[in-house]
Amino acid sequence: MKKLGIGLILVVAVTLLVFSLLYMMPGNPIDIMTDRKVSAEKRAEMVHQYGFDQPLHVQYVRWMKKIILDQDFGQSVRYKVPVWNLMRDRIPRSVKLCGWSLLIEMLLALPLGLLAAIKKDSFYDRFSVNFTLMLTSMPSFWLGALLILIFAVGLKWFPISGFESARNYVLPVAALTAGSLAGTLRLTRAEVLEVLNEKYVTTALAKGLPYERVMFKHVLRNALIMVTVSVFMSLPWLISGAVVTEKIFGIPGMGNLLLNSIVVQDFPVVQAVLLLIAILTVICNLLSDIVIAILDPRIRIAIGGGDK
Amino acid sequence: MSSKSKETLHACLHNVNFMIGFFMLLSVVLVAIFADKLAPSGYTDFVDNAFLSPSQSHWFGTDELGRDVLSRVIYGTRITLKVAILGASLELIIGVVVGLSCGYFGGAIDHVFTFLTDLTWCIPGTILALAVVTLIGKSLTNSVIAIAMVCWASYARPIRAKTMSLKTMAFVETGKAFGESSAALMFRYILPNVIPSLIVMVSTTLPGTILSTTTLSFLGMGSQAPSPDWGLNLSKGMDYIGSAPWLSIFPGIALVYTVLGFSLLGEGIRDILDPHLKSQ
């Protein structure tokens, strides 16, 4: 319950932070909506209509009220359609892109990380450690550029950009996965190595349990706790999208929307998207605590014991 | 030379990662220092026709305005090193000021720290950095500041943890018993012992800081034209990736080389100063 309370305060704090950041920004959203020919009176009227002339806290309360009472996230200043409509079209594209990437990343990183830890200091281990270091040193946009160059421009296997068919998603998913794979692989390796040093693993092996069983039942299960937490923490990213990858491959997802909106200062869109992401982050934080409790009996006992 | 520093030097010389990273960065620094001598032309000089592919006269080709790509890549080292120096200084300041005070005082300050950390993590980093840059103005320096403001928690966290464990040690307790002020305890007793952690923190986070700054430049919110910034050049080059791939390939290689150098050096330093992690 205490965590839930902190979570709620966090969401409010995020919205307040976003509000004040946007409030302080130079420029004026009305300039984005209108061209220079529009008269000063008309502008003043629009400022009033959107409520930009009100003090910050009045704007904030009005915004919150609308969301809670009418589920109305406001109108995009730039597209002049409800923000929710913009998000509704874009969320599936980002979920598709980031979801596949997360899935493939896990399917690759977990076994590879486990193998690297078990065969520590072998050629494979050194290779994977250095290769992942190489991957983390590459900016995602350059990796994307290379993939486009090789597979879209050179071999013509995949289209350069677009988002209609499944073939469009192969390269962006590959670029995204390569970027995040390295971190997860290294995390898995480090966690497994730590668990391998634990006394209960030595005990399990000493009492003659089969090696594979110890690896999967004792080692992997305990090593996966931190990895699971990191997966849960990255879930909000499914919605927030991948800003850079979406830009390179021209996928109009949430990352792209957020990027464009912040550049042209489309306040209502930025506010709504960030509110959504903040709520998701808080929920995923709570969920990851629950998952840790399920996976780790020690914590389960501590929570059940009621001293927290 | 004391035996302790001799030992460290020995460890450095025998750490493969450290040595490879060191020589990679040394080459980058040398290129940056002698950029005037090495570059065939200035980075804003229009030397030839636009979009010439790599050849004898222009090893890396020419860009969309007919500038020599090789010269621009060479001058770009200066920008990246400026980012590295600026980034490392900001990381140090944040690490010392925030990490040390949160770890030392604990209590309310520490609660605020935890809350602000959670708050920053609720907003996607790139977007928060973009918002900060829009607020303080687009420039290279401001983009480094924005990245520091987004990642501040990861700079402060290890220092905070180290300070917390040092605070309970006997020598600090003794100092307290002798009536040393908080400031003296923090800066004369604890800080010298935190320095290894500070070095490890800076050397492991710096590659990420450089990459993030380049990402901001790539998104058009960092260095502005005609700067030879690698991220900016890459983003221009993306428009011509089908017809003139050399515009984006060469700045990219230079960037990966430099960041890899920093990463290897960082891994090496961590292994040398933090033997616990190496044993894993």
C-alpha cells in the first residue's frame, strides 16, 4: 500500500514536472497552429480558447479534471485532432516493434549469457564479452544505418522504410534487439556467475544432483531474478517506443510522435504521452516487486512476515 | 615512486583491455591535437564537387556541399573529446556533490534523492533530454548538460553507496569523536577513499554519455551546422544513404572506434581498481 501511495505521488510529480518544463519553454504553441498572416486578435482569442493565458496551476487542474472526468486528453495543437486518436493509431506499431525486439532479445540473451557464465574464460565467453562491448559502443542510429545499407540498399532483401507489412519490421527489430541484447547478456552472465559462487550450488552439486538439473533449477532460477526485474522495467518502453529507431526507419510510432511533438512544442500530446508512460512505469515497478516475491522465497517470507 | 603506485602501474600495463583502450584513445587524442596538420582541408572548405565517392584525392569522398569528409571526420575528434571532458567533469561534480551528501547525511536528503531518481526514471531519457535542450537552447555544451541532468542518478548512486559504507568505519567514527566538522569528515576522511569509486564510475559511464550526446546531435538538438560533429554528419548522411553511403559510414566508424576505446579503458580501470568485480 505504501508503494502504491508513492507511485501515485510519482505520477502526479511527473505530470507537474512535464507541465512546468513545457510552461518554461521558449516559443508559443499558437505560432505552430497559425501562420504569420493571422491577426493578433485572432491569436489572443486562440490563446484564450486553449487556456494558455491561465496561470500554470489553473491549466494543470483543468487538464487533470478533463482526463479524470471525461477521459479527454485534449486536442493536439499540431494535428488538431484529439490526442487519444493519435495515440490509438501509434501504440500498436510501437508495441509490435518493441515487443518483438524484447522477445527475441530474451530468447537470445538468456541462453547465451548462461553459456558464457558456465564456460567462463573459454573462447566463447571472451568472444561474447568483447562482441557485446562492441555492440554497446555502437550508437543505435549507426547500427540502423548499416543494416539499411547492407540489407535494404545493397541486397534489397527488405524495404528501407515504411510500416505496412511484416517485412518492414525486420530491420528495425534487428537494430533495436542488437542494441539491448548486449546489456541483457552481460547482466545474465554476471548474475549467473554470482549464483554459481553460492554455497547452495556447491551443496547441490556435492550431493550428486545431475549437473543440468542444478543449472536450470538452482542457478538459472535465482540468476533470473534481476533479469526479470529489468524486463519488467523495460515494459513501459513498449508503449513509449524507440525514438531513434522509429525515426531512422520511418515508423510513425509513439517514439516518433513524442519526438515530433516535443520539437514543435505540441504541449497536449507531450503531456498525455508522458502521463501514460509514467503510469505504466509505476505499475511495472509494482508488478516487478510482486514477481521478485514470487521468484525469491526469502523476499516472500520478508513481505509475508509483515515487518514492511 | 611509492610501491602502491608502482603496483597500480604494473596492473595497468598487464591489463589487456586497459592497454588496448589506452592506445585507441591516445590515437584519437593525437589526431585531435594535430587535426590542422593531418586534415587535407578545413572542415568548412568547399574543396570539390559534391558527392564524389572515395578516391585518391578524397579518401573518404566529399559530402553534399563538396566538403572533404576525411577532414570533417578528423576535426570531429575535437568535438567528441570536448564532450568527453565536459561530460566527465559534470559526472564528477554530480557524483561528489549528490552522492557524497546523500550517503553522508542520509535521512530526508536521501529520501528526496530516491524520489527524484524514481521521478527521472518515469520519463524516457531521450525525451527528457530533448525537453531540457529545448529549454536551455540547442548547442553542444547544452546537450551534454541535458544528458547529465537525465543520467545524474547513475552518477550519484555508486558514490552514495560507497559513502554509506565508509561512514560507519572506525576511522570516520574516530574523527567524529575528535570533534571534526561534517565538512571535514566528508572531504578529508571520506572523499579520498571514494576516489577509486569515482574513477570507476566516470570511466564506466562516460561511453554512454558520449553516445547519448551524439544521439542528441543526430536528432538535431546538439551541435548545429556547420560543425563537424559525427552525430550531426551521420544524420545528414542518412538522407543520402542510398546514393552516398560514405557520408554516414566514416563518421560512424570514427565514433564506434572512440567509444570502444573509452569502453575498453573503462573496463580495464574497473578491473584494476575494483578487484571484487573481476573475481566474478
